Amino acid sequence: MKSQILKTGDELLYYNDSIVLLFKGKRKVLSTSGYNGGYSEDLQAVYNHDLSLNKTQQCNLTAENYNEYMQNMSLIIGLNPEKVSAMGTTAQMRNAAVVSMDYEQLNVTAVVTGGVETNAGRAGDFAKYFLTEKKQTLSGTINIILIINADMSKGAITRALVTCTEAKTAALQELMVGSKYSKGLATGTGTDQTIIVANPDSSLYFGSAGKHQKIGELIGKTVITAVKEAISKQSNRTYETEHNLMRRLNRFGISEKTVFNKYKELNSQNSADESLFNENLLKITSLPDIFTYGILYIHLVDEYLWKLISFEETKQTALELINSLARKLELNTEFEVSKNIEDMKEIEYLLALAVKYNTGKTKIGNSLL
């Protein structure tokens, strides 16, 4: 086990399946956890725990319910179950990101774990549950412990939670993480939790923590950086991996498999090698012009879904983009756009055609394969 002393004097303890923040003195805590959550000034520690026991992406509760499990885990760690608040996740603690930033005497530290591959969602997406389940089985959670070495009013620590949440969403937006439940961009996951910790013994005091204050700026920067780093470690989502047209199309229901199925329809007389198909599809979608025109098409559809442009405006520009793509791929086909433009079927058809007519070529136009 390793440990780290923060500028608050609090100790960060790293276990295999838990990261514990052990308070040096009295702390103001705001926690969204179902286990001793809410506002408190009498806690001795907070922690983040891997419910999968470092093994899988599924929760592995060894008790009747979440609270009972966390009580048992607190005892195992050596903490008073009544004096801690804890968050559960299926992200591994070894993938945690710890980011600390300063402005004059102010320090803000974010300790984040996060996964988005199975549970990313957008606020307002269709929800499956009405009442809380006894055992939570969804995986993919962004958990944040935010430590501030200053005293804060109750209103300020609550505002810090809002700023922190906005920063988390900004990080997901900058990585273009899609919802698993709609065609929208994710704003978080369905099981995210956050704990804010302030130091009432500090001479530094804040009555607000919004975006106009330096404390708000530091909260935003630390959380954005830490969330991106944690997601990179846990889910392999980086600027490099997101430079992938198929990954961008996934939230619209377009995948290598759906394009391959369309390709088989176009090649009904011939057998299709799926591994060779995927290799050629990757080559084509990795071409700079194809990727950039493709993401322009996606953003155009987003603007339409957000009701910022009309269907006629969307259709006109979509036609220009998809037929420009066709020309770049040397396809002698004039494309039309359906009324259900958000289904992206035109792009699916175009990519299938591109693989069919360009397999075996060494270049498309001026672009080497």
C-alpha cells in the first residue's frame, strides 16, 4: 500500500481495490453517495471502492445491499462505518487519476476513476428503472473526490458540486463520448458519484465556487484533466482513439458489423471475408479527408437533432457532404438523403460501397491506402 499527503494534510491511501482519503482534522463534506451521503461535518474519511474486486466490469456485491456491503468494507479497511462516506464503481483503482492545481495559496485536487464504455448516458435519456434496485448491476461510473484546502460556505460547497459536474461533462464532450441509450453525446454515466471536501480550519474562505471565481476555474481545470486521464486509463478513450470515424458513428447505430452486413448485400454473389473487410474499412475511414468530412456530417446531424437547423437546411448540406465524400472515394454514385437523416443509413451505404470498389487499390485519388 502506498500513501500520499495532500496540501490539506489529509492522507490519500492507495489499496488494491480502494482509495481512501483519511482526514487530518474536521472537514466539511458534501457527498452524493447513497452511503452516508449528503452534507456532513463529522466524517473521518471518504473513499472510492472497486465493487468488481479488480476482476470484471460487473458489480460483485458480497452483501444483501449496497449499504451493508459498504459497512462491511469500511470495517475491513479499518474505518468506522458511521463516520465515512464511500462510492462504489467497477473501475479499477490502478486507473485512478490524481490532478492537483494551485493559485496563490489555494489548492484543488481531484481524485478520479472513470469508465464510459457500457453506461455513458445523456441527461434526459430514456430511463429503465423507477424504483432503486437492491443490487446495482450497471457498470461504467465516473467517481470524483474533490479536495479543496479552503473553508467554504454550505452554498459554496454545493456550487462546487455544480462546477465539478459541468467540468466532467465538458471532458466527455471534448472526447465526443456518445450515450449508450440515445444518439446524443454523453453528459455522464447513470451511476456517477462525487464527494467534495473543504477545510473549515483554513484561513482561506470562499462564499462561492462558480466559473467567475478562481476556485471555480481550478475546479474546472483539475476535473477536466483528471476525468480525461482516468477515462484514458480505464476505457482507452484519448484524442488518438477518437480520431476514428467508426467510433464516432457508433452512437447512431453504425458499426463495422452493420456496414459489413450492407457490404454482404452488395456482394450477394460472392463470399465475404469479414476480417479483410474490417481491414479495408479501417484504411478508408482513416483517410484524413474521409474522417473530417464524416465528422462534419455527424455534427450537421447533431445540429438538426438539437433543433438548431431545419430539415431542409440539414438535407441540403448533407447532400453536398455525402456526395463530396463519394467523389473523394471515386464512387460513381449520386446519393440522396432520407427523411430519417439521423439514422445515418446513407453513410453506412457509402462506406460499404467504398470498401467494395476500393478493395485492392493502392490509393484513392491522391490518398495512399
